[in-house]
Amino acid sequence: MAVISYREALNQAMTEEMERDPNVFLMGEEVGHYQGAYKVSQGMLARFGERRVVDTPIAECGFAGVGVGAAMVGLRPIIEFMTWNFSLVAIDQIINNAAKIRQMSGGQFTIPIVFRGPGGCAVQVAAQHSQALEAFYAHVPGLKVIMPSVPSDAKGLLKAAIRDDNPVVFIESETLYSVTGEVPPGEYTISIGKGDVKRPGKDATIVSWSKALHTVVEAAKLLDKEGIDVEIVDPRTLRPLDDEIIFDSVRKTHRCVVVGEGWPVAHFGKEIAYRVQKMCLDDLDAPVEVVTSEDVPMPYARNLELEVLPAAKDVVDAVKAALYVE
Amino acid sequence: MATIIGLPKLSPTMEEGVLAKWIKKEGEAVSPGDIIAEVETDKANMDFPLEDEGTLLKLLVKEGDTVKLGAPVAIIGKPGEDVTALTAQAANAAPAASAPPPPPGPAPAKPPAAAPAKPAPAASSKAAPAPVAGRILASPIAKTLAAEHGIDLRRVKGSGPGGRIVERDVQAMLQDGARAEPAPDEDEAEPEAAPAARAPAARPAPPPPPHPSTGEGEGDDFTDKSLSLMRKTIARRLLEAKQTIPHFYVTGDVDAAKLVAFRADLNAILGEEHKVSINDVIVKAVAAALVRLPAANASFLGDRIRTHGRVHIGVAVAVEDGLITPVVRDADKKGIRAISAEIKELAGRARIRKLLPEEMTGGTFTVSNLGMYGVDVFQAIINPPEAGILAVGAVRKVPVVDGDRLVIGERLTLSLSCDHRVIDGALGARLLAELKKILEHPAILAA
């Protein structure tokens, strides 16, 4: 299998889908001539031309709305946000138009649109540019929320998202773009709403997604040295959530720790914790632990930024708490 | 403060009990260890010992009432305490609670504190809940495991925060082999609940028996009688045994002439008071045969076969409305006279339902004898987790060709039921042959 970066995986997904379907187009700030703020759309302008790779002004609300309108009349837009932080000025288009129109029009319009871009914290971009907003979007019926952690998932899920007839919030990560991994050869998609066991284990289940999953992998190695064997479950999609893959794992390990970036109050991990205690109560040996970012706006200083983010040590501590070991 | 007392587990398989008799009365002072009532369980009438000290303020169930495990039976406290609130609470208590109900909170005179709770910090709180006096704190999986294995959580020491019993505590208890029942010796058979507990999925609850067509036409005459606890247990366990154990049977005749003479000889010496039965000799013979063929003294435990180092023979005893199988421990090491005396004593107490749970569990093989009813031969159902049961018929006189003469011989038919997962045909046949050899030459038993 080919080893490519997360960035290339996204590029391949968009390129393949645009080759396959002339209705698919990409629009956003710097996606064309600059080849993408993070070079995800490298080469796409040259390949598809300005009608299908469209540079926009710095006006998220405007181009998100243009995207919704284009979807209503039959196109399949991919709207790139330079980061999901900027989606906040377009959130009305996403929540009130993209997520609602299919239902409110009695099914007369479908909205096959993908909003994509990096979410969460990068490195020292401070409070306004370091936010993990997945819980905002996962809250909304009518939206699908996808957060892949590795290149193969990024490619298969972005292709599935582009083909989906519903609005999809596709959240990447700036620090994942250069992460490499094996990608299956040829054409493939991954079903939206299907999780993946990234590491089998028996002592505790860790549910994590996107960038935080890599912190969990690091923690798993530390725990391994202490003889604690964790299973890592990556839901890959937060909405719809693959409950059963999580429940199956917890029923085996009897302990559950959820790890995700973002503020602790109403964190998406709390939703997972609720579902696990509801459906696996008799299987649990300890309360479900949820590891999140600290409850503060992100500081600029690097040392403080690292303090705020969930770290491998936090994961190790939470797993030990769930196992009642010091 | 007054407390509700729940019905404890008094036999390994009990799920409910009938309060047969109150020994203590309302108003009586009681201390730990006092027997407050007699309870009819599925196995026997058991004493209900108290673990608390105080005065019996109220008896909540009447004699003859059926009570679920853990359901309230009495209130204990200081003389003169008001038990109105507790009585109401007991009336509302879930009857199927598997643990004694929690002690009540403060009397309702004082409403819950209205002071605003201190807001929890937004970050995940590490604080563990404080232990609640008298309540057993256990994680859900610990409770699930304990219930599956018949472990009394009150006997488990919790290692979690605030003394919470967690999975590893129950696992440790399981590994120690300590169980809710009085602990059997290490190399003994599992108590009966164990094999099923090891593979809970393999033990579907038997469907409720189909309601027979009443066919209430004219002239029908029938009587319905609800099942006693013992009949329920017999129904459940034997159905499970017959459905889940691949039984096969080997049958053969024994020339009983020497056996009959041997017994007569013994009885002439021992006298009327210590008379032994043919069955006593057979129990001894089975124990001796199992010592020679230890592979048959074994249990199927789902993923492995356990061969028992000791030989404990269960002896089926008919009692009113059922059957109880007391166990003669280490029967291979006991003499026939001792075995005989023990069976007499156990059977006597079985008939008045005064056996202790440990006296009817832990067998490694069973003998069932219907000879006294004139039965020639029958096949018995294995008593799990044992791997075999010997069905014994009557000694009968038969014509035997001896050379060219017809003489009167004595024959006894043995039928061995074997669990094929443990005992294969050849081993079953060897065991029967060994028994035949011993019973046809009973002097071996003295060797």
C-alpha cells in the first residue's frame, strides 16, 4: 500500500471525486492560486480550472451561503474554511440553512455540501484560532460530523462525504496534514458512521478521534510499559456515532475513557459517556472518564498551550483511575 | 437508627424463600448470631441468623409468606423507635432486590437540605463518593459477576475508593475459590452453581412450562398445585442437566451372590444397630472404583476438565415432594460401617430438611438406588457438575445355568450414566467392569 500524507489523501479524495462527477467543485479562501492555505488543494486549479476551483473573498458567511444555494440547484460544493474558527461567522448558513432546508422544504431540496477545513489547536495561534468546535456541530440534527485521524480514513470518508446528499461537516487538523500513513490502492470509500478499532486491547477502552487519537496512541505505549493493555476505538464520525463498536469494546474491557480536544462543558465525550453508562451499566467497573482540554480560552504561550491540551500523561492518569491503580 | 433487615442467601441456589417460622418475636432484643427465623429454601429449612444488634421492632412478613432474596423481612432498632416511615419504605421496596435494601435516610421530618450545592468544577472531578454506612458499594460489573457466581458481596472486601468493591476484588475471591457457600476444600468439586456461571450464555433460562390445555370440558377432574421451591429447583436443574449434558449409558449385570453373603456376614458381626445395606457397600465400591479410574472422577467446566483428587459420593435420598442428594465426603477413605452410619444420619436430616448447604453440594459422583422399590434397571440423570451417576436396581433371584444344571443365582443390574464430554465409552465400560469386579469379589474392599 502507498504511504501518503493526510494532506495528499484529502487532495486525492477531492481530485478523484471531481474527475468522477462534474457537479463537484471546491470553493474557499486561497484554494486556487495559492493552492490552499495548507496546500491541500495543490494542483487542483491547474487541473480543473477557475470554474471548479474558486477563490473567494474573505467572507465566510457569503461563500458558505453561495455553497448552500449551489447545492440546492444540484451542484455538489466543497466549501473550505481556512480553519473552522472562521466558520463561526458562517454558522447561520450551516445550521439554519444547510442543516434545515431539506426538512423544511419537505424534501424538495437536498443539500449535498461538504464544509471542510482544519479544526482544533495548531501551534501558538492563540485563543481565537485554536478552538475545537465539533461539539457545536454534532449538536445539530441535519448535519453529519466527520473527524478522521489518519490518511486512509481521511480519503475514504471525504469521498463518502462528497457523495452524501446531506450537509457534512468535515473537520481536519492542521497538525495532522503532514502525518503519513498507508492508504489502500485504488478507489474506495468508508461508510459514514462506522468506527474503527485502532488498537485492540483488553484492560480499558479509550474512545478518541482526530488529533487527540495520536496522543492516545502515545499514552497506550506508556501504559503498555506498565502492563496495561488498552483498546483504542476511533469512531471517525461523531454524528452519526457508531455506538455499537464502543459498547462492544466496553463490554469486553469494563472500563471506558474518552479523550478529545475541546472544553469540558458539554464536550462531545460527555455524550459518549452518557451513552456508555446507559447501555453498558452492568458491564462497567468504574465511572467513564472524559479527558478534555482545560476550561479556558487557549493561551498563546507554548508552555501554557501544552498545559491546556489533553496530554498523554492525562490519558495515562485517567486510564489508571478507571482501573483503580495508583 | 432503625434498619430494615433483608432476606439473606441461605442456600447456594436460593432465589426466594418461604418464611417458615419466626423464632424471635416483635419487641425481643437480639444480638449478632441469633437465629430469628426458620426459612424454607429450595434445599432445606435453614436458620436465618442475624448480623445486627438491637430490638426487633417489626416483623414485616407473615409465616408462610414467600420472600425474594434481599426483600425486607423485619425492622431492627432501639426500643420505642418510630418505624412508620420504614414500614412504608419496606412496603415499597423492590422485592427482587438482590442486596439488602439500603438503610433509610433521616426521618422525613427534616426535608433535604435546601442549601445550594457547591457547583462542581467544570473539569472532571476526581472525588470519589463517600461510603454510605451499611450499604454495599460495588461497581456494576462487580455486582454482575458476584450474581453470576453466587458470591455474597458482604463477604468481599472492596479495594476501590471509599471501599467500593470492584471487579478485581470479585475476581480475586473467585480465584481463591471462596464462595458464598461455606468454603469447600480446594480440590473439591465446584458447588453446583459454578459450571453454569462460568458460561452464563450457555444457560438460557428455561422457558416457562407451557400452560397445559385445561380442556375444561365436563367431567374433567384435576388438581393444580403450585411448585414448591424444591420442585422448582429440581425442574430447573434436571432440565438443564438433561438438555446440556450428552448422556450415554452402560448397563450390566453383577452376580450378587457374594455381595449378599458379604453383607449378611457383616451384619451378623455388626448387629442390628449397625446394620449396613447393599447400597452402603455399593457406595464404597463406587468410591474404590473411582480411585482406580480417577479420570471418571471429574467435571466438565466449559473450557477444561477438572479431575478431582478426592472422592465425594452423593447419595440420592427421596424426601417428601422431592429428592435431596447428601454427600459422603472422602468415601474412598471410609469403611463401610462409617459410610453406612453417615448416610443414615444425613438421610434422616434430609427428610426433615435440616441439611446444611455444604452437606448437599460438592459431590464428585452420585449413586441412585431404586432397588428397594423392586426396580430391575433404570437410567439416572447426571447431577452436574459431576460426570456420572450410577443407577442401582434390586437384587433378584434368577435361574442360572451351571454346567448342565439349572440353579438359583442372584443378580443385580447396574446402569451407569456418563457425561460424554468427560467420560468416553471405553472409560464408562471400564468403570462398570471395575464395579462388577469389586461387587462380585467384595473381599477386595477389605484389601
